[in-house]
Amino acid sequence: MTQNKPTILTGDRTTGPLHIGHYAGSLKNRIRFQNDHNQFLLLADTQALTDNANNIEKVRSNVLEVALDYLAVGIDPEKTTICLQSHLPALAELSMLYLNFVTVARLERNPTIRDEIKARNFGRDIPAGFMCYPAAQAADITAFKATVVPVGEDQAPLIEQTNEIIRKINATAHTSVLPAVKAIIPQTGRLPGINGKAKMSKSLGNAIALSASADEIKAAVMQMYTDPKHLRVQDPGQVEGNVVFTYLDAFDDDTSTVAELKQHYQQGGLGDMVLKNRLNAILQDLIAPIRERRARLARDPGYVLDVIRKGTEKSRDLTQDTYRDVATSLGLFMLT
């Protein structure tokens, strides 16, 4: 393991190719993190099954798709370890162990889980794997002995519960076998979909994929929700809730010009097409090289598989060592 660098764990569920919301919220930070952190990226196929067990092919086929997106945006496998969750048995072993240190009531009180259950209309038909996700995520994080984890603000309660489990394990073991973990909340929050009504999601048809063609990007931008009351160019417009401005804040590096455009729009005299054309040009410049690298990498799936295989083998050894440390510290019977 790289010395004198904090260990960071992050990853994505393998339920579909990634989009520009992922880029703004996490991927561009991961490119930076890999230079000053010991970074692991988890292809979370087991977690994806917690609400996709009836569509395993979807989860399986998207392992390569997500890995392709990682490599296409600039994740360097020489700096970042990309690994497959389902091939790391220590994660399941730690999950089962941790479930003995958390109650059902505590799992149900976790705001992230509670909100997700409501959003998915599970009622009481909640998959047990979904309900137990906080313990499983704690296993993922601690297996790598990560000390920092980038999460959205809505995911912060999961990190809080991870630290609760860590404290219980350490107290029971009478030693600090596991380090506490700190959440890193990105400055750019979750981007809305192009329709402005929900989070960006390919399944909802309101996302721009990192592999989108030039025509698909332009069509998506032209459909973006702005201010429905801004009917004429001379009318004052509203910036809050205007998806085009939200995306300009996320992707336009010229913040002073964006501030001027906001002021002009609010005063009146600035048309939506001017803003959309500016955003389209920015997204075209961002996505074109990613799309080209992704297409090139997709022609060599053997290379992508090799990256995943090597990263998983490295991670398997590391996480199994952690399980052994935890089990031994707790006093479990060990055959070797």
C-alpha cells in the first residue's frame, strides 16, 4: 500500500453506464484524489442486487460499462485500484459479522435508507439486503481500512452509522482495530435531470451519458427546463430552479461570466437560446474526448477485464487481511 497517503474508498452500483451527473458529483474529484490518496474504486454489483435481484443480467452486463467509464474519464489503474465487489468474500464476511452489532430498529431509523424505501414504494416488502445496506457499506469501507469516503450529502447518515459500528467493534475488541472514517461532501451536489423534476437518471430518460453523441448532447440541452415564465427575451427570468444555470454552475469554469449572465437574465434581455448554446459548447468539449477514449477502450475488452482482475486480486488480499484482523481482535475461533 502506498505510504503516507490516506486510503479512500468510493464506487458505483453497476446498474447502467455513468452520466454527466456522476462526472460533476464524483468522477472529476476521483481523478484528483488518485494523485494524493491510496484510492480504491468498487464496482458495486452486489449492492446493485439489493433492488435488482430480478434483473441480474442488467447488473452483470454493466460491470464492464462502468469500468469503461472510469477509464475513459481518466482514472489511471496504475494509481487507482478498480475492483469487483462480488469477488471480495471478506466484504460478505464482515457484513454478516457487523449485523450482530446493529439492531433492526437502528437500520430502519437511518434517514438515507428510510427515504430510499419510500422513494421505491417498497412498503413492508423491503428486500433484506436493501434494509441491511448500512452494515454492508460499513463492511466495504472498513475492509479497505479507508479513512475518507466521498458521499453526497444525502448519504452522510450512512457514514455516521459506519462509525457507530466501528466504535462498537473497537470497544468489543478493546483495541482500535478499525480506523474512524470521515465523509467528504462534494461542493457540487446532485444534478437534477434535464427536465428539472427529478435526479438525473438514465432510466428516467433525463440524463446525458458520458458516451452521448454530439447530436444527443445538443438535443438534451435544447430540451432543458429553464423558467416557464420567461416567455420573451426582454422578460426578467428566474435563475433558481433553472436547469441550464445549474449545469453552467457545475461545468462552466468561467464563473465571473456565469455570474454576469445570471444578473442579465434576472434583469431581462437575455434569451434562453444564448444560455443553451453556451452550455452545449461546454458539454461538447467535455464529452467528446471521453466518448472517443471510451470507444477505443471498448474495442479491447480484454484490457478492461485485466484491469478489473488485477485490482480485484490486490483488493482480495487486503480485505481478507482486514477480516482476519477483526475476527482475531474480537476473539473468534481461528483455524489458522
